Amino acid sequence: MNYEAMDILFELLGTISFAFAGSMVGIRKSMDLLGVVVLGLVTALGGGCIRDLVLGNIPPQMFRDSKLAIYSLISSLILFAIFYVKFDFINSRTMKKIEKIMLLFDAIGLGAFTVTGINTAISMGYESKFLLIFVGMVTGVGGGVIRDVMAGNIPVIFREEIYAVASFLGALAYIMFFKTDINKNFLMIITFSIVVIIRLISLKCNFHLPKIKKI
């Protein structure tokens, strides 16, 4: 598989994963079909839209190629249909398992979009390390921020959870070794793995950034 195909694969993986994670927030908030679909779409596409605006890639890719929007829509509809038919999931033990799966999807989306965000900037000829790290992170966390604001939650990256930090460390590793002789596909997989593993370990071990206690 060549570099471009691997990038497309990561973009598809991130889109579907974030669509599931975003839709789940809407379901937990008892939103209707439109609300669930909208949260799925903004989570999956929001980060990429912000990235394209920062890079001057206008109109954003999501408006020029509808494939990712369609994949997001289908993913959101599938999840809504499952819970609409099996509504008893909401109040069952199964829900706890589903929430863990959604956290995994969210971690996968974060890792995949951190990679594709940097790849997009590189493909446009940008070389600034600061810019590459920024667009990698904003692609990874941007959709989640929009989702949380729309759902009336404090965005995850502004709470104590290790989220944006995982994206930052992955992005940093990627740009440090991109111009070396390391195989680019292998580097993408490693970067993706770094982000996902850090995110999952932080959840498992309850690692978090320091914060000021309530006064």
C-alpha cells in the first residue's frame, strides 16, 4: 500500500470512528435523529474543516468531496437505529461496555486524524513544524470541541483528561522522523499507535492534567 492510499485509509478510519463517538453523545443526551446525526457529522468533519480553513484550503475538502460526509451520515444512522430498536441498552449493563467501545472509537479517531491533518499540510507544501503540529492536533480535537459545545458539555480538551496531549505527542513524533529514511507508512502507523495508546492508558489509569480545585 502506497503513502496516499494509507492516508486515505486513516482518514476513513477516523471519520467512521468519530461519527460513532459523536453520535453516541447525542444518544446519551436523548437527542432526536437530527441531533444525533448532526453531532456525528460535526465530530467527524469539524476538525478537518478547521484545518482546511487554517491552511487556506478553501472551500474545505468536506464541501468538495462528499464521500466522508456520506460515511459519517451512514455511521450515525446505523448507531441511532441500533439504539432506537434496542432502547433498553441505555439502562442496561451492556451500556457500560458500549461506552468503553465508544471511548476506543474516539481514541482511534484522534490518532487517525492527527496523522491525516499533518499529511494534508505537508501535501500542500508546508514545512513549519509548529504549523504541522497545530493542524495535526486541530484535526484530531477540533470536531470533538464543536460536538461538546453543541451538546452543552465542557470540551474534553479543557477538562483534566489526557486528550490533546496524546495528539500533541503523536504529532511531535511524526514530524521528528518524517524526513528520515523511515518508511512513511510505518511512521503513520507508529504515530497513530502512540496517540491511541497514550489516550487509552490515560483512561485506564485515570491519568490527568493538574487543575485548580473549586474555591
